[in-house]
Amino acid sequence: RPTRLQIPSIGVDAPFTALAINSKGQLEAPPAQNTNLVGWYAKGVSPGELGTAIVAGHVDTATSAAVFARLGELEKGDRFRV
């Protein structure tokens, strides 16, 4: 189970929360009131395991920038840690 996502090149150091699929068949988003929170699809593959892990976070909210606001600045070779 992942606990934290760190992407030093864009200043991300965020805790994880488990996400589920809602009644419409869509992945739930992390709570918007916590702008430094990332989620992962808890019934899927965990980051680091074989397969595709789903990690989600907000770029912005109605009130401010959020955890993935600088995601577009990532470059090939940038490293992250889960």
C-alpha cells in the first residue's frame, strides 16, 4: 500500500489516499479540500507491482493550485518515489 508520492523536480511530496469506482463507473477524485493529496485505485495494482497502477490528483481546485499543478514541467528522466 503506497503512503507517499515524491517528485522532487516539481516539488511534490504528498500522502496517498485510497480511491474507488463510483456508481457511474468513474474513478473517484481525491477530496478537493486537501490540495496536497494524491489517490490511487485501491482495488487495482499498487505502485511498484507488476501492471498498471492508477494514481490521481488535482491540478487545481476552485480555490488554489493543487498537487499536480506543475505536472506539465516534468521532463524525460525526472524521477519520482512512491
